Amino acid sequence: MPRFPCAGAWTREAVWSIVADYRASAAIDVAHDLADRNAGRSLCMPLMQQDWGGVLGYDAASLWGAWVPDLTHMTVNTGHFMAEENPAAVVAAMREWMER
């Protein structure tokens, strides 16, 4: 068995799907989110933000607060891939949310 069974996900051929995902988040995802918001739908999940979000001026709590009636916001000391870079903090936050 290969050491990294998912290594194929990082091949040159897979780059198009990664780029398409980011493109969707800046285009069609925004349109779908606005349609949901205009229809009065809200989110019911907790929100977790990387610690560098605030440094970049991204205030997740205030931006998402209008969509989440019971907002639980936590800043985690990590980079972009939170579950890989700081799994202990992510698990601790998830346990706290599940105990609510």
C-alpha cells in the first residue's frame, strides 16, 4: 500500500477541481447564499475561524451573525486547514458544541 493513498489528489490533473472550488466560492456560492438569505433561511451550525482572519480584517462573528440565530464563534490558532494543522483545538471546539 502506498504511504500516501490520497497522493493522487495533489496531481497536476486535480488542480482544475481545486481552482473550480475557489471560483465557485466567489461566484455561484455567493448567489446561492444570497438567495437563501433573501428567502429568510438561516444557518444552524457553529462557526470556527482561523486566528489570522481578524488580522486580515475578517470579522466572521459580525458577518455571519445575521445568518446564524444562535451563533457560537471560536477563533482557532491555525492556518487554512484547521483540522490538519491543529486537530486538538478543532476536536475540543466540536466537543464543546456537541455538549451544548
